[in-house]
Amino acid sequence: MGSQGGFGQSKEFLDLIKSIGECRSKAEEDRIVLREIETLKTRLSSPNTPKFKLKEYLIRLLYVEMLGHDASFGYIHAVKMTHDENLLLKRTGYLAVTLFLNEDHDLIILIVNTIQKDLKSDNYLVVCAALNAVCRLINEETIPAVLPQVVELLGHQKEAVRKKAVMALHRFYQRAPGSVSHLISNFRKRLCDNDPGVMGAALCPLFDLITIDADAYKDLVVSFVNILKQVAERRLPKSYDYHQMPAPFIQIKLLKILALLGSGDKKASEQMYTIVGDIMRKCDSTSNIGNAILYECICCVSSLHPNPKLLEAAADAISKFLKSDSHNLRYLGIDALSRLIKISPEIADAAQHQLAVIDCLEDPDDTLKRKTFELLYKMTKSSNVEVIVDRMIQYMISISDSHYKTEIASRCVELAEQFAPSNQWFIQAMNKVFEHAGDLVNAKVAHNLMRLIAEGFGEDDDAADTQLRSSAVESYLQIMGEPKLPSAFLQVICWVLGEYGTADGKYSASYITGKLCDVAEAHLADDTVKAYAITALMKIYSFEIAAGRAVDVLPECQSLIEEMLASHSTDLQQRAYELQAILSLDANAVEKIMPMNSTCDDIEIDKSLSFLNGYVQQAVENGAQPYIPESERSGMSNISNFKSQEDHESSTHALRFEAYELPKPMLSQNVPPILASSTELVPVPEPSYVSDILQPATSAPSGSDAGPSELRLRLDGVQRKWGRPTYSSATPSTSSNDAVKIQNEATQRDSVGMSNSKARDVSYDSRKQQVEISPEKQKLAASLFGGVSKSDGRQPSSSQKVSKHQNPTSDKSRAAKAAAPDTAVVKTPQTPPDLLDLSEPSISSSAPSVDPFKQWEGLLDLKQDPTPVSAGGVGSTETSDFMSLFTDMSLNVPSDGVAGTMPNVINGNGLGGIMADHSAQQLNKGPNLKQALEKDARVRQMGVTPSGQNPNLFKDLLG
Amino acid sequence: MIHFVLLISRQGKVRLTKWYSPYSQKERAKVLRELSGMILTRGPKLCNFVEWRGYKVVYKRYASLYFCMCINQDDNELEILEIIHHYVEILDRYFGSVCELDLIFNFHKAYYILEEILLAGELQESSKKTVARLIGAQDSLVEDAKEQASSIKNMIAQATK
């Protein structure tokens, strides 16, 4: 036995682990692992290697792959080992293949046969191992090969096998719903299994099925409620208890299912109220698992048909969560709040919730912060949009994770578009979003912004429009100086400056053109921006010419134009030539080509080109061939279709047989000239064909039928939201109503504005001056939440009441908060000691100075507490009538009276003896000081422990 | 549904990985890199959850080991936290006050235990007794086999002496 190390592994393996643990660098580790791979390669392929050695090599191979190295050369050996007769080897083989292979791996086909054989085995452990592999490896193609056997196993005498068979079927259902659709009734049947484990497993597939189609399972509501009731009443065997809660995992699964079944169904919901209420009352809110159930209850209540009592209980539970010191609970509280707020918005009125939410918003924990933003996103109204979006933008600026940045940017845009109180605000908000996340937001947003600026408030309020535009121009001129701006934002800036830069006469043409040149020169690599800039120049110059002023082209503009004339991009060339041509025209012509302020004018397009009729007529008369539409040239069309398909497939190499698209800018000369200003709404039609932004431009002038309506920016209805209430057609506007609204808006804006600036202050020095924050926080709360009740159409008096109440209560809650730490300290000892959380930082960090053995003693003392509980659980002979419950259900008689009379075979004492033995063993095992010492001695013998004097087992030895 | 289970040491060394959703080797390495960077740097008092690529990762630290599970957005985080604890308790009973060394040297046993608790990304068995019974049955088989093996080994050793 000399070669055996202390952990049942060979010396070689221990040495490997040891040397890897002692590595100083990644390179050193890689070297060792590569050497190991070489060794394994030769050993595994050598025909003389004994089988039990093979098993160890395979485990070493698993270890190598876990370290991130390629072990694919050994996969085949794992597959081979699954064929072995010896269960020990077979099990290792199955473990290795489930870890090595994905379900689409080629080698799987070699395993299917073995799996088939093993599923028929007499030894249930073999069957279990095979079923584990089935869950991981069987894909859509191989399902039929094992399906009949798996179904057969649903009736196996061992509950472990039945359970795994249910899970396997569930997996099949996830992979390919069609393949097992005829077997779904089996899941219902397994719900009535004698074994609670099998029943619990059957809940997983049923949950999936009910998610898809709840109506087909409404008949099970009674059964589920009954099961849940019995679980909550501790009718399940004691071994399912977890931290003194009866089968909590099964309870949670059932609550999830009930939530689905009761959603939007009053009748079904009514059947569930009692049990959900009972469970909420019984939950032990000092343990984690109790809170998990409580949270699931809240989720369930929020999806059931509303019931005032339950909602109240849920609100209570939420406020407990929010007040908790644990970040986990506060996180769940926020999440629960956002669920409940949908069905009972008044919950947000509670002052203590508001303060808790703001605390979470300012918490340094990112996860909590994001969850809070999610809540705010859900409760945004037109009254609080400014504060919320402002907050979101601040946060967006502060993070670097692009995935989340994109998400929050698009949320900002969505909220701003939906609820913006004024156009000016909208532009400001959009500017910020663009400035910091411009490359991440959808291109459509840029078009929306341009369109908003162009269309303004509405037709009859020109003064406001002009003001809006000049404020936009002003803000852009300021922002332009920033060194790094996203391309999409620059495009908007160029367009707006070109269109409105000189409109109000505040800035001279040469100033604006100078700025535009700067932009173009600063972004030499970005053709789109350059194209926008040069078209903007063209507009400025033509407005100048049309107004009869002399144009003097700045030298830098001149050089820019010359550069563009020689550009590689034909589009830029085209634009530069057009600009040159316009510069040489007289005022009249230019006014025709580029009328002032014509962006919003509709361009009429003569799709049939009727103005050419005369010309065509003449040509035909002169003997030209008449035009035949493409549809009539049937033979031709097929070929060309075919070709075009091929063309798409091999787009880069093949010759194009179709005509090239007409170059877009040409249209500005053929078609009525106004078009030029409208085509600029979209980026340059570069010869890089199908970018979806291009589509509006290409489809509009060419007049294809289906195109425009689908591809255009969706702005329908948007303006109405932005505009003042007067224009919204939805309200049957009476003038008094409007007046009130406007007034409201004004006052709100004032208050919000104030709190806005305050809020910003808070975020800057919130950490320093905790005490002074509270009034500001309250203000923030008022601006966030106060609006909610108002906009919900409550009576003004009630909303006043809320705000009046707010001050005292919130003060109180602050006071309570101050006192909170004390109570928390008192509370902690009450919670049952965490079994394994023994050497949390607090302990381990104090280690160096303490004698390690003393430390263990301390740890072990802690441990002794919970063990008796579990041992007691094992020893007691719980006579559960669980089986009878299921027989009841299958008879569809939901009564408990019968239950008691049924004899109980399954959960009786038959197993008691074995269990007692086990528990005795475990008692020995758990808090055994001697064993731990032995282990340590062993470790030291092997020299694995690092040089430190402190042989602390719980410290990472490989550090 | 649980998409994967990771055990990472405080130094970022991987101790156990179990994937319930298909990930290629490359993706696995990337996931490990990203998550260990995210989780190991988090402070002690923060939430045990992180949002990651539209999923949530629930983690808990035991001594120097981080146990992580990746779940869907709408799953119950606290429940997952308790599933982790459930697993650790079973490991603790099995190894007798488990430590990281046990998991390093006997990582395959940790896998066997995990296979009895989670299957196809769902909680398969919430009774510790049932899990212990199954693992016990498997181990008794192993003992038999080991006796056989060692007797063979002795024979070989004697023969080669």
C-alpha cells in the first residue's frame, strides 16, 4: 500500500496536485500540466495498462481539463470505459463522458448502445448511472433510441430510478417537445407517486408544461393545493425538512406552479388564498429558507387575482425585507416591490418604503442598485420621469460594463420618449445619453431626435419651435468641442447645425461652417460623419446664397471640399461636386434647390414617371421597342431570380448579373430638388449595400410598394406624447381640464427641478454627511413617489395628506434606523449557527496569532449545536400518511379523513435500522476532532501544507 | 433552471465545474474568467447575487471556496442559495467536516454527490437522507471493487518481487 496517499489517490496524482498548488506562475503550471498530458497520452493508449489504473488516469484527465487544458485525446477512453462490466469503472466512465462531452459530440453515437443496455440492467445503480448520462448526453436525434426504456423505468420499483426517469423525460421535453408529447400524462401520474422525491421531480416538468399552457392543467389546482397543504402541515417524512421548514424546496416549486395557474383566473385563485395565506403566516422569517418561501409567496400573490388580505400580508413582508440589514433580503424586497407595484400601486406611498428604496439606490452594491433601477423603470410616470432618467444617466456614465450600459441607455431613451414632459428636456436627456453611450443605442433613436427637432411642437407654434431649435444648436455648439463623441451623435449634430445653425441669425455662417469643418477633420476615418458635415455645409451656403448674402468660403472649407473631391468614397465625391456646383449658381436657382426649412414638407413622387410619357411616346413612334414589365418576361425573371439568390449566397466573389442600384444622390437632380434635404435624414448611401438604416432612402424614391411602410421610423403617435395635452387626441379636451394640467405640470416641474439639483448634491457628498441627508432624501422620495399617486388620478387632498404624513413618519423611520443596528446585533445569535460558514473572514483573519488547535475546538463547539437536530430527525419514526394522500388524489377525493386509516408501508420502520446506523456514523463523523487532526497530520506528511506555521485546514493550502 | 455550477477558490483556481446547458470549451473558459473576476472581487457584505449576461449568478463563500450557480432571471435567488447550502451540508456529512483539500483530492466524489442532488439543471432530491443512502450504496460497491483491486495489486507486487 506504499503507493497510496492519504486521500485514496495514488502518489502520482497527489504529487501532481501538490506541484500545481506550489506553482508560482501560470507558465509553470502550464508546463506541468502539459507534461502530465504527455504522460497520460502514452499511458492511456498503452495496451498493457491495467483497468483499475485506467480509471485513475481518467480522473487525472478530468483534473487536467478542469484546469482549462485540452484533453480531447482521452475522450475515447472515457467512452470505452462506459462499456466495462465492472460497475466501478463504468461509473467513472459515465462521469467522465458527462463532463467531457456536450450533447452534440460525435462520440455520443458510440455510447447510445451502452446506455440502452445499461437501462435494462438488473442493478439499479447501473440504471441510475445510465440515466444520469441520458440527461446530459442524449440529443434530439438519439431520443427515440432510449425513449421506450426510459418510459418503462417510470414504473421501476426503486424510487431513485423513477425519479431520474422523470427528470430524463423532462430533459427530453426541453430538447424536443414533439418527441414526448404523447407521454405527458405520465407526469400527472408521477405526481401521485408514493415517494415524495419522485413527486417533487414530477413538479419540474409540470411547471414547464403549465408555463406554456396553463388552461390544460386547471383540473390539477385542487391537487396542488392539497399537496401544498399537506407539505405545510409536515405530513412529509422528516428527512425532507430543511432547517426546520417542511420540504421547503417542494413548497417553492408548488407556489410557482400555483402562481401560473392562478394568474388571471379568479376561480382558481380563490382556491389558493387560504393555503398561501397560511404559509405566509407560518414562515420563519429569521432563516434564509423561510424568507425564500416568503418571497415566493409574494411572487405568487402578485400573480394571483388580487386579494386585499394577501396583498396586505405581502406588503408587510416586503417592508420587513426592505428594513433588513441583509443585502440579499433588501434585493428581494426591491424585486418583490416591483412585482407588487403592478397590481397595487398604492404600496409605493408608504413612506418607509420610499426611503428604503432610495437607500438601495445609493448603496455601493451594484447588484442592488441595478435592481432598484429596474423598480424605478417599472414605476416611471410622466411626473417622475425627470428624476428617474437623470439618475439612470448618472449611473450609466459611471459604469463600464457595456452589456448593462446598452440596456440602461435604451431604457433611458424609452422612458424619455414615452413620458418626456417637454421637448427641451427630451433633447437635453438625449444629448447626455448620446454623449456617453451613443455607439450603443439604436440608430433609430438618432433619427427620432432629428425628427423631433425638425417637427417641433406643432404647426401653429413657430416661436416655440425656433426656440427649441436654437437651444439645440446652442447645446450642440458647446458639446462639439468634446474630444470623443460617438458617430451617431455627431451625425445628429451636423444635421441640426446644417439645418438650423444660421436660422436665428445668432451665429454667422462662417462660424458654423468653421465648426463643421472641424468636425469633418477630426473624424477623418468616419465617412458617414464627413458626409453629414459636407451636406450641412452645402445647406448653410445655399441658405446664404438664397438670402442674397455674399458667400465667402473659409480656406479650411475650401481645402476640405478639395479633399472630398478626390475622396475614395464616391458618395463623398458626389456630395463635394454638388456643393461646388451650388456655389456657382445664382440665388434663384439655389432657392429652388434648397428651400429654407423644408425638412418636414412631403415630397411628392411621381412613381409612374408620367412626365416622361411624351418622350416615350415619341420614341415608340420612332420605332423603339415598347417596354415590357418584368413580370411578363417570365422566363427571364426566373433566371434572374435564381441568379440573384446565388448572388446573395456568394456575394463577394460572383459576378453580379443584376443592374447596379441607381446612385442615390443623383435623384437630387432628377426629381424635384427639395429631396436633397430629406435624404439626409439617413446616412450616406455608401455602396455597402444592406444596412437597414439605408432602407428608407432607397425605398422611398424608387417607390417599391411594401418597403416604406415597414421600414420607416415608427413615429406614429410619438409626437402626441411629446406635445402638450392640447394636441393629444386621446383626451376629450375641455379647456378647464387642460388648464389644470398645465398648471400641474408647471408646479411639478418646479419642485422636481429643485429636487433634481438637490439629488445631484446628495450623490456627491452622501457618504460624508449621513445625518444631513434625510430631508434631501425625502425630497427625492417625494419627487419619485409623490408623483405616482397624483398621476393616478387621486384626489388632491389625499396626495397632500400623504406628503404631510411623510415628514413625521419618515423622521421616525430614520430614528428607527439609527436604533436598528442594536436590535440586529441582538438578533444574530438567535439564528441557528451556520453549519459550515465556520471560517468566515472574521475567524480566519484572526488566525495567525491564535493556536490553530484552539481554533478548531471553537469551530467544533459551534458544530455540535445543529447535529442533534439532524440526528433526531433521523431517529424518529415518523408515520406519515403521505402515501395515502396520493392514493386519495388519484381517486380525486380531496379529503384528509381517509388518510389516517390507510396503512403506511413505504415510510415505515423498515428503513429505520439502516438509518440509525447511518446517523450514528454521521454523528461520529461530523464533529470529530481526532479525525480532523489526523487529516492535518496526513496533509503535513505529504508536504502539501505551505511553509506557514499555521496548519489551518480551512485556509487555502495551495495559495 | 440552473445552467452551471462552479466551485472556485479564492485564488481563482477552479475546483469543480458542472455544465447543464451546452457551452463549448472556449465559452467555458470565458465564463470562468469573467465570473471569477466578478465574484472574487466583491466585498463581504454585498448581495450574494450578481447579474451577468442576462442571467443571475448566485454565489456563497465557504472558507476559501466560492460555490456559484447560474440561474434564469425569474428564479428564486434565496432558494438557490439554500440549494448551495444543502449541497455543502451533504458534502460535510460525507467527508466529515469537509475542507477544500477533500474537494481537491476527491473531486470526483463531489461530482457523484452533485449528480444525486441536481439533475438536468433542476433540484432532484431535497432529502439528505435519500442522497446519503444512494451515495452509500454506490460506495459499498466501490469498497468491494477496491478489495478486489488491492488483492490483484498484492499479487502483482508479490510476483514482481
